[in-house]
Amino acid sequence: MDLANKAGLIVGPDEAIKAHTATLLGLQHVLAMDVYVPPFIIAGLLAMSMDAKMALIQITFFAAGIGTILQTRYFMKMPMTQGPSFVPIGAIAGIYLANGGGQHGLATVFGSLLVGAVLVILFGLSGFFQKIIRYLVPSLVGGTIITVVGLSLIPSALNDNIFQAGGNLNQNVILGVVTATILVTCVAISLRFPRLARAFKVSSIIIALLGGSLLAASMGRFSFKSIATAPWFSLPSFAVTHYGFHFSLSAILTMIVIYAVLLTETSGTWFAMSAILQEPMTDKQWNRGIIGEGLSCLIAALAGSTPMTGYSTNAGVISITGVASKRAFIAAGVWFIGFSFIGKLAAFLAAIPAPVIGGVFAIICSTIMLSGLQVIRQQQFAERDLYIIGLPIIMTLALILIPEQLTKEAPQLIQYLLSSPVAVSAILAIALNQILPQQIVPAKAKLAVKEQA
């Protein structure tokens, strides 16, 4: 049985698809990702000018594209997209302000990102990562991490993209519900009529986004003006030539902590993708994946963007569309690079209203969470396992709902950790698995089970 059939996929990772199909599916992956959101947030926190803001967005697209191609084609060799993480945002703003802001502040930020990326690469080259993962993250812990990855993203999909996205709240809810309904309808049609599976399931996300955008346009919520005024072609401005690099020990130590959190978080993404494909990752893939992650972050630092990490949303996209072709992911990388040079394309992507993206994003997050529960379901439960699964889920919800005043009163390092529910919950699951004693089955019980078999 091939991988595609075993995992219930229409197209497996190594199956060949036509160039135009890969191009369309690659665009679908790009549209399902909120890659432009972190640079928007950072630009606002750093009070960047409009030109600097657009430059940061272009550079983010460029770094995401290069990182995606490197991971999928050369390093991890698994369908994987890279994109900017939300985790470093607070640290970047803190380092920038602590070093006087302006060009010197940005130079210090990119200097600390550069050193941290090099250390990640060295960590991957050492070969220790897969040994650590094998010891600390058995399937029960891995399934729990996948679950909290999906769970942690759902509030962002609903709150940030729908309930608190600005504009008319009723319209936001309508746009989110209609977009999600279109997506579910496409999947339902593909299940009810298998002959139409390739047409509706494969393209379900693009159809949903187009339908939601058309409805938004009828409400006056789709900005054609920003697309019309955007240039067709513009060159990104790279940090290595524009800002330079300044190295501060305190900033570097801060970023080392951030990269440790990112590695924990991206491990959850890899577990999620492995669960969707039903293909366990090899030791070589773990180490090469870390090297690829480090190179993605290094390129991002040199270009002038935030760290690029594996995006968990794409595991959900594969689960919905049934297409896991690496060619589609490489095409997504090409799309990213194209967006970094073609202003109108990037403007069109940014013009899709947040509630429309939220409608798709919420369903994608739910599929990731359910993939983790599916991994957990395959295990035989002991009493200790209930705590290993339950407490990280509680911790994830607690960190999502924690009052902002409480986090502001915490030390800066703790604030960085609290900003990543996935990382904290993953650490908790790993710690509980090590602390809680294994339940030893008495010899008589083993004999009874053997006789019954």
C-alpha cells in the first residue's frame, strides 16, 4: 500500500503532479497562511514608515520562499512551508527599544537573530537532536503536542481574525461563517461524489477564499484601491546592506531563549505533518530538519526578517485537500519569492479580509488538533497518561486566557515563554512524562494476559 492510500491522501508526497496543478495548489497553501500578519504587527510596534513596512513584508515573503524550498527539497525532504513565527515579536520589540531604536536598534535585532540561527545550525549538525526527541517525546507526548498546536491556534483564528479584526462585527461573523461553510460544502461534495473529489476537495480552500472575498467585496470590505496603487515590480531591501549588524550579549542571550522556544514549537509542527502523512520521521530527517530550520532563520536574518519556522497550518491544508505533493510546496516557495518582487500580488494577498481567512483558518486548526487526538487514541491508556494529556491542554487554555496585566508583571524571560502556549505546554508534557512513574504490570497479570491471548 503506497503512502497516499495508507494516509487517505489523494496525492502522496513523492507523487508527480503537473506544473499547473502544483502552481495552483502552491498558491492555495500560501493563501491559507497568515504570513503577512507578523511583519504588520512588528512594523506597528516599531513605528515603521510605510516604505519600511512594505520592505519588511516583501523580505518576509522572500525568506519564507527560500526557507520552504530548502526544507522541502533539500533538508527535511517532507512537505513543509516556512513562515514567520509570532513568538519572537515581543523580544524583537524589546531589543529594538532597549538599543535606542532606529537603525542601531534594528541592527542589534538582526545581529542577535544571526547568531541564534548559526547556533541552531550547529545544533543540527551535532546530531543530538533526534536522540533528544526519541528520549523525551514518545508518541503519547508527540500526540499531545500536536493537539495543543491546533488548540492554541483556534483562538487566534476566531479572535484575531473575526471577533477583534475591526470593522463591523456582524459582518465579520457573517464572512467567517460563510467562508467556513463554503469550505465544508466543498469537502462534503467531494465525499458524497468521489468523482468530483479532485475538483472540490483539492481546490476547497481557494474556492472558500474566493467566495468569502466576493462576499466581502459586496460589503465594501475588499480594498481594490490598495491593489491599484501598489507597484507591479519592486526590489526588496535587504538588512545586510541597509541596516548592518550589531552584536549585543544581552540581545543574543535573549534570542537564544527564543530560538529554543521556536525549536520546541516547530517540533510540534513536524509531529503534526508526520501524523497527517502517517509516515514516522527518521533520525536523519530530524537532524536535517534542524539544519534547514537554522538556514531558513539565517537567511531571514541576513535579509532583514524574523525567524522562519515550520507552519502547522499546512498540515491542516493537506488533511482537508488530500494533496501532500512536495512539488506543490516547492511551488508555494516560488509563489512567496514572486510575492516579494511583485507588489500587486502581495497587495492582493494582504487585501483578503481577516474574517475570510479566519473562517478557513479555524477549520484548519481543528484538523490539526484532531490529528493529535488520533495519535493519542492509538495508545493504551494508563492513569498517568490522563495527566500527561490533560494538564498541557489546561495549560494551553490558561495561557491563551491569561490576563495581560499578569504577564506584564512577570520578568521579561517569563513573558517570552508565556507568549508561546505551545512551547510551555510541550515542556510540561515532556516533564510529566519523565516525572510520573510508569505503571508496572505485575508478573501474574502479564501471565494472565498471555494465557488469554
